[in-house]
Amino acid sequence: MKTFQAKKESVVHQWHLVNAEGKVLGRLATELAMILRGKKKPIYTPHVDTGDFVVVVNASKVALTGKKMKDKLYYHHSGHPGGFRAVSAEKLLSRKPTELIRLAVKGMLPKNSLGRQMLTKLKIYAGPNHRHEAQAPIPLEI
């Protein structure tokens, strides 16, 4: 008996709609990463993108537990001397609410070209409206 290996041509990608309102960031991100990787599908193959598309709405209403909203810091560097920046989760949520979820999910995906490809299937919107009605996303309760 041979081990089944999914081919990228035979994989069917579905669309899911997730409402992030009131959800805890880390718990939401783990579920999103599993859907993007396709780990909940029986045809999961580690080296093939078997995951589905995910549309996240109400990203600005995501929750963090404890004092993380004020204490958690996100860092980046411009590459120039003195270009190191740190911003709190509270400021990041008010300026770029979609970035908080994107960074959390990105850290849970593979650190290679396949992981970058999987991240492109994640569509995040700060409000309740999205522009993927034509794909008829299936509401998903997390």
C-alpha cells in the first residue's frame, strides 16, 4: 500500500468566513493557521498547500487576555542605524487592526516559500464588511 501524496492540481480550496469579534487573539490565530495549512483535511500533505482561504471580519474587535494590550510589544527595524521601533499591541490595534492577526498567524506558519504562499490566502478586514461575497465563504465558528 502506498502513502497518499496530494498534488497541488487536485486540491480544492474552499472559502471560510470567521468573525473575530470577542475572540482571543492566540486561540483564533492557531485555528486560522491550521485551516490555512489544511491540517484538518484528510488529504493533508506537509509539502503541498492543501489549505483553504480564510476571510476574517471584525479584526478591530479581537481580544487579548491580561495586560497584554498595554504590555505586549511588536518590534521592527528599518535596516538603517537607529531604525529600531517598538509599538504596543494597543497602538497597533488602533492604527492597523488587521496587522495584529496577520502577525500572529504568520508566526504559526512554516518559515519558507510555502508558508508565505499560505499567508496570501488569509484575507483580514477591520470591519464587518468584506469584498469576497462572490466566493460564497462558509461561516465558520471558532
